[in-house]
Amino acid sequence: MFGMFLLLALLAFVCWVGHACIWTAILNNLYGRPLPKGLLKLWRHTTALILLAFPVLLWSALKPDYADYSFDYDQMNGIWGKSVLVYTVICFVFGAVVFPFITIKRFIQKSPRSLVAEQTRTLDLWSELGTKLIGDNKLAAMTRLPGNGVFNVDVTDLTLALADMPREWDGLTLLVLSDMHFHGTPSRTFFDRIIAELLTGSPPDLVCLIGDYIDTDTHHEWIQPILGRLHASETKLAILGNHDLLHNPERVRQELVAAGYTVVGNGWQEIVVRGVRCVAIGYEGPWFKPVPDLSAVPSGLFRLCLSHTPDNFYWGQANKVGLMLCGHVHGGAIRVPLIGPIFVPSVYGRRFDSGVFEEKGTTMVVSRGLSGKEPLRIRCNPQVIRLTLRGEEVGG
């Protein structure tokens, strides 16, 4: 009988995993859409209750008889009992088949052809600066939770071989930063130290900022003194993110321009990089409207797109974007061993959580970002990305 009890417990656990998979997927999808902040927060808390309520749901429909470890199937004659049975079967399929399949597929998938090399070094800022990094936000205590890697910053160097890239761009370098989320924690000392690290050596050809700069109405003043210190030999580009929309976005744009950036916005500009004309595209949607109109873009020019969310990847493919740079999803912020992230604010769930993706001539790089409104990173360090572009023959 003990063996039967263990089997039933295992089956219940698998169903619970499937239940969590379904409702987390719904939560991820909604967080990738331009819905009101209050509604999303309410739904997040509701989802947590739904996840925890699954055992109660089973209990209400299948009252177990511990004398012989069986269930009272007479309870299932009603609509409620039958509905719970059908839902439990669906949960079992997700827990036993769908979730493991997706996880294994992610684990064994090959690197994209365009990714030539990848190297990461980690800055242990806590050992160097200690409590100076914590700051004064009301959530500052979260930074000292066991396992929190919010002060371990990964500097990732990627070498990409791109199709249809101008020959003059061989060796072109791009510095990509996203999701600063200035709100007091981490402190300004944290960001100043990262910028100081990035200023060592030769400046990149391009600096690209991918949005979400502030999370309060009082931290606009950090933008110029922190991000204005970065230099580029060619140009500095920027777009806004969904959090900026909530805190005077026009002020954010003004501060970025004052810091020396060309704010592309939801649109495009023709720029010259290493003497070659190209198109810089900004996509701040779905939060900012309208969708960029590329109908008047000159043909034959390489298209570089700064998109806050990777959810715009398929739009980039349809519009022949050669390279997309994205952020927004923070790599999931919390990554479970072997499984990876669970909560990823994207309509595609975990599909584009971080890293390099390539399909139909479009290469997309997704950064984990530097911070977040909640200063929490478990097995998912903050990240700065430095790109070096090479001709396609290198990747081949």
C-alpha cells in the first residue's frame, strides 16, 4: 500500500507541474502585452494563489480513502468532479509530456550558425564595494537574500557572422546595455562602477541602449551622468522600454539626447557607419504606438533594429532586419538548474529568454539586462554585451 501511495503522490506531483506550466504560460503571455500595470500585478498574485490551490482542487473532487488508498469515484458524477478529472488529465499531459519536451529541446538545441564565439567574465562587485551597492529603495533588503546574484555582473563578448553585412563592417563593435531600471537599488555606485569598467580599452563603434531606464519619477537625473559617460567612435543609439512609459517618457528622451544619444523611437533613421549607409530602426512596441513604418526605407541597406522586447523577432524577419538587439525579459531573473527560467514576460514564454537566435536571415541578441524593479537574480546574473561583427564566411 505504501508503494501505491507513492505512485499516487508522484502522479499528483506531475499533474501539479502541468498545472503550473499552464498558468505560468498564461502569466508570461499577459506580461508580454501592453496591459495596465495594476491589472498585471493583480493577475500575478492571482496566479500564485491558483498554483498553490491545485492540491485543494484535487481534494475537492477526489476525496481519498486512506484505508485502502483509493478515491471515491462517486464524487465525480457531478459536473464539478468530471470537469476536474478532465482538467487533471490535461495537466498530466503538460507535466509528463509537454514541459519535459520543451525543456529537453531547449537543453540540446544547437547554437545559431551566426554565433562564432562567446566568452563571459564576471565582475564580483560585492567583494569590491560591499554595502555601497545596496542603495535606498524599499526593496533593498532583497539584495542580501541567499543566492541572489544581483551584484555579479557578466560582461559577455559575442562574435557574430552576419549575412549581407557590409564588408567595411568586418570587426565592427557594438556595446549593448538594457534594463537599467534606475530606482535606488542597486545604488548609483553600482552603475558608475560598471560604466568605469566599460570605459577601459578602445571605445566601441556603436553604443546601443535598449530601454527601461527608470522606475521612479525622480531618477531621470541619473541618465546623463551615468549613460552620458559612454563613448562611441561612430554613433550612440537608444530606444525606450515599457517602464519608461510610466515615468514621463518625453523627459527620458530629452535626457538621452542630452547624454549624446540618437533616440530612434518607434521609427527609423538612415545613418552612416564606417562610411557605409545603413538603417537604424527603433521598435518600442507594443507599448508605444504606432508600429514602425518601413515602407520608405531605401532598399539594399543593412537594417539594424533596437527592439525593447524579443517578441518582435518575427516582425523583424518579415521586414528583413539583419540584426536585432533586445532586452526586457531579464533572462527570466530566476533560473532553475537544468530547467532554466520559469517566469519570462513574453508572449512566447521562455522561447527568447536570453542569448542569440537566428532564423530566415535575421539574427537577434537578447540581453539579460543590468537591473530590475525587484533586485533579485538567481542563477541569472545581470549582463552587459559587447558584440564584434564578422562577415558571413567566418560563421560558415
